[in-house]
Amino acid sequence: MNDEEMETEEFIEDIQPNEVLIEVCPTCGSPELYFEAGGVEGLYHCKHCGYIGAFVIDANEEMMELIQKEYNASAQDSK
């Protein structure tokens, strides 16, 4: 087993079977999304940052907070 396979196996072991996942915006980490039906897949709209796209992240609380922290830090840097 190589290092990459070991890392993947460790990550899979860390996933909790009862863990609640929340759909969050891939840009800012906000769970305030609404789905607009249309086309084949439809699009998600983020109420916080205005993101529009078909891709969202299924995140746990920790991951959501990390995305939000990174987004807020990059927003501060751009000012």
C-alpha cells in the first residue's frame, strides 16, 4: 500500500456514519442556498455571496466553518 492509499484510508476512517452533512456554498460556506429549478440540473443561488452554480459542497460543521473562515480572510485581504 502506497502513501496516497494510506491517506485515503485514514480519511475514510475519520468519516462518522451518523455525521450530519449540510449543503453549503463552495465560495463562502454559507448554508443559505436556494435551488432554482430549470434546465437539466437547475442551479443553486447563495443568499450570502451571490454564487450561482450547479455545484455545492456536502460539509459537516467543521468543514463549513473552515470554508467560511477562508472566505472571510480573503474578503479582508481584498479591502
